[in-house]
Amino acid sequence: MNVETEQLRSASPSPKHPMLVSFVHGYQDLKINLPDVARPALWKTGPDGSKTFSYYFPRNPEDFPPLGGLIAGTMPGPNEPTFQKLPRFGFTGLRIVKEHAYAGSWNAIFRIRLSDMEVDSIITHPLMNDMHGIWADENQLIGILTCKDTIVFYDHEGRLVDHFSIGRDLSVYKNPALEEVDWRFVGKQFRGSAGLFHFNYAQILGDELWLTSRNANGCVVVNLKTRKAWLRLMNLPTPALIHDGGLHQKRHYFTSVDGKVFIAEYPEDSSGFTQEEVPDVSLFTRDLVSKVIRLEETALDREPNWCRGCRPVDDVIYLTIDGRYDTALRFGLLGIDEEGAPASLTWLNWEDVGSTESLRFVTGFDLATLP
């Protein structure tokens, strides 16, 4: 047994910080709907144990009226089409604001009480579709219409406040025609990224909105006052598919879906990430300076088949691994330090939360630190 394998065996089986994890799942048969069956979608895990929570997911238009008083925002109209291929079950983007968790689904943002993990309201609007990351604070909710590179602002009752799109040339503009379509019932009928940028993780930093872009392998930043956008790029030392992550204590942390973690600093704050052997590196044009942790080179000793979520807490970086289509029906919550040494690794096995019959995948999506 090598030293790294021994490190993994000695890592804690549960995270030392209480964490909330959102996850999604889907079936081989894309016509399975189950609107009246609660589906597992949140995982609470930490030093005090582990528990999953299940919720009802309206997806087709006829699924919404039975939920009645829980629906906030806009109820679907009577003539909206049903899906030819139903989207995945579960939660994607995740944020905690005071006593509530806000979790994105395909066509809604669920407001969930942390005290009992029950739903307060299901906030839905026609501009919600295949949401990835979301943002929530005391004043607003932000969803991303990923397929149209559009950022949408709502109040906490689901009323539309504003929206803008980002063009190929980084122009920021409003497209009123988007409001003529109920995007909640527009399915994604192809594999791969959608939109020009494929925005995922969203984070507000002062007057700026930072958006991770899988297609650009970096961030698009929008000044919310001036509505000007620009790129923040990294000196990536290896191919990547950046999906999740944001600023934490002057450093940016990102995960790549192919099993990598990037830690990036501003050039003026760089503490030795640079690999250039030159007398004066300041002569070179650089943006975010990064280093990479390849999980296959850590005690994990392999490239995970999927890697999502990114939440640094104290000296640990948490992320989810595995669970991609047609692989083992489980995913892991991995904690590592900034050198890649394992701190914890715990698994959510689908057989512990539901029937594995006909299930095709289950994978972690986003992470939040519980108070």
C-alpha cells in the first residue's frame, strides 16, 4: 500500500464541517415523471451524521396546480406543451440565506426552511430553464437562463425584476422577446454545453456579478451599475472544463468536471503559483494566476468520472465526485487541503435512499456550509 492510498484510508469518513449538498438524478426512461412521489435531492452531512431529504418536483405544466399554495411567481398557462423528454430530477444551484436554503431545479427555485428542511415556497417564472448556479441574498434571487446567456433577477415572491443577456462581443443588452416564451417547458434535446458561454456558478462581489463560463474556462464579470462586462481568465496549465467556484479569502477556487481543482490568485497577490522562470514576471501580461490539483495525482489515485461543486471552508476544499451517466449509482463528497491531501471522503449510495431500478445516474451538484 503506497503512502497516498494510506492517506485516503485514514481520511475522515465524514466532513468536519456541516455541509448541505444538492444532487440530481435521472432514469433510462425519460418519460418517467412521478410528480406525486417525493424524490431525494438534498444531503445533509457532517460530524453529527448524514441524512437525505426528498421533495416533489413539478416539471410538466399539469404538475404545478396540485402544489397550490406552495407556488410563488407565475403559474403555467393552460396551453403550454409537455416535455418530449423529461428533464432530470433534483436540485442544482444552492445558497443559504439566514434561516433558508434556496435550491434551483429545472424550472423553479425552492425556498426551504433549515429548521425542518420543509419547503416554504416553490418560486417559478417563465424565464427559468435548466438552471445551473443560482444566487440568493436578502434582497433578490438570480437565476441563469443558460441556453440564452441571460441573467434574470427576481424578488423573493418570484416577480420578475430585470434581465440582461451577454453577447459574443461581451455586450450587455436586454432582449424583450425572451419573455414571449415559457422557457420552463423547453427541453434540452442534446448533450454538451448550451449557450455561447454556458454560465454556471454565480457570485456577487460588491457591484460585480461573477459568472463561471465552461466554454471560456474562466469568468465573465458584469458591473451591475454600469452594465459593462469583461473576461477574467486564468493561465491554465492544463486543459479544463471549469464549472463551479468563486472567491474565498482573496483566492478563487474552481472545479473542473474532469477531476481538477484550480486555485487562482490576482497577480498582485500571487504567493508563488507562477511557474515562469524569468527575471521579472511583471513584464508579462497575466490575469488570474493559478495552480492545479489533479485528483488522479492525489490519494484518490484516479480521475473521477465527474466533478462538481466547490466550497472552501477554513483549510478544506469540498467538492463532489463521480456519478456520471451509466456508472456506479453513487457520488462522493471529497474534502482536500490546498496541496491535495485528503481530509474526508464520504459517499451517498443510491441504494440507501431509493430504488436503483432503471436509474441511469446520480451526481452531486452544489455545496453550502450549514450554520
